[in-house]
Amino acid sequence: MSSDTMLFDVTWNDGGQRREERLVARVAPLGDDVPVFRAYELDKQFEAIRLVGQASKVPVPQVRWYEGDASLLGGTFL
């Protein structure tokens, strides 16, 4: 109930070259779920993970983007 995790593959064309990647999305829970946190601030989680990875040798996943538009996957996501 703290978040949903989605595993997916993406394929796109990058300047005529086919690119593929396996990605993971962390999606904020729906508004009617029982919240684990008072406020679910994925934007701050994204920034914390990014900064730790940038400023230290602590192993963290590479974060690519934060999306604040909940209409795309049912919740904000990173």
C-alpha cells in the first residue's frame, strides 16, 4: 500500500537506431487506498535517490524522471 511497482519493457527509435530497455516504475497509491504516509511525495523521493547516487558511492537505482501527472498511470510515478 505504500506504492505499486511496475516492470516493463520499452522500445523506441533514437535517430534511426532501435533502442530497448527494461525499466521499473514506482507509482504512488490511489487516493482511496489506506495511506502508509501522510503525504506521498514521489518528487522528493526521486530527488533524494538522484542526489545520493550523484554525491556518493552508495548503490542506488538510476532514476530517469519523475512524472507528476497522475492521469497517466493512476498516480504520480518515478
